[in-house]
Amino acid sequence: MKGTLHSRIRVLRLQQQRTLKDIADSCGFTVSLLSKIESGKSMPPVATLTKIARALGTSVGNLLEEAQESSTVLTPAANLVASSSTRTDKGYAFHLLAAERTGKAMQPFLFIAEKGKVQPGSMSHSGEEFVHVLSGRMRYHVGETTYTLGPGDSLYFDAEERHDLEPITTQVRYLAVFVERGKKRPAKAK
């Protein structure tokens, strides 16, 4: 499906003959927020996009990028430097990795969070999440526990638990992989 994230959400919703209220209720947020997202006035955090994708029966990757049928996806480091990242209203930026692959069981992202720019406020979404710090240091809050993570440290948790991050250094870069529980991979065409 061509277009921007905002238009992809709207087109999918309309193709399914669903209202803003229907999708917003399914996601647990307001019609106003969904309307701002569809109109391009808001770029929500990935946790919010995950809820929208689930309500629409698709993946975050399919909302963010035009997926293609490909079983192996190479993302050269130069592409991450050359391409612009997506900055969310929460204050962090991300790159969707392996966007070209359809029917992924995982959604991998490269996140860049800067001290003083990330807005506090926990989030949650369905499934499980894996975080691996590449550079910098951060506090990662999961439920009532706070973890201090640095380069090479990782964290795996149930994403339904409220979670949030707080950069300690000027910038922290980390890999995050989201997996939905019970989501079956589509059968390969023979």
C-alpha cells in the first residue's frame, strides 16, 4: 500500500469500513488522538502504532513502510545514516529495520533517544519486547522496577507491563525487537 504512515492508517481503516471511534476504542485511546495521527498532526510512539496495527490486523512495519515480498533483507549501516529517522511526539527517533519483509514474526527497530528530549510517560502494548543497548546509558522502567542499562546490556519483558525509558547520557542508541504473542506467521506460497 502506497502513501505515508498517516494515509496508510486511514486507507486501511476505510477499506475495513470502520470508524475512527471503532479503532480508537479498540486501541484504548481517544478519537481525537487517532484523528491527529491520520491527519499527520501527530507522530505517536511505536507502542501506540503497535495498538493501531493490531486493531487494523496488520503490522507496524506495514504501516510505516511499503512492504515487499522478500525473505532476506540486508540493511547496510550506510542506509541508516543516510536515511532520515522518524521522530515521535514522545521525543525519540527510530528506524524500522527489515521493512521490506512481509509477514515478519518480529518487528525490529533502531531507537535513538536524547537526554532532555524524551517525554516521560509509560506505555504498554501487546506481546513481548527485547531491548539491547548499542551505545550510551539509560534507565528503563518496567512495571515497578528500574534497570540501568549500558552498552551490551539487554532486557526482555512482557510489553503489556507499563514501561518507559530515561536517557542518562546525552544520547542512547538501542535495538528493540517487538513480538506479538500467539501471532502466527502466514504460510509461504508454494
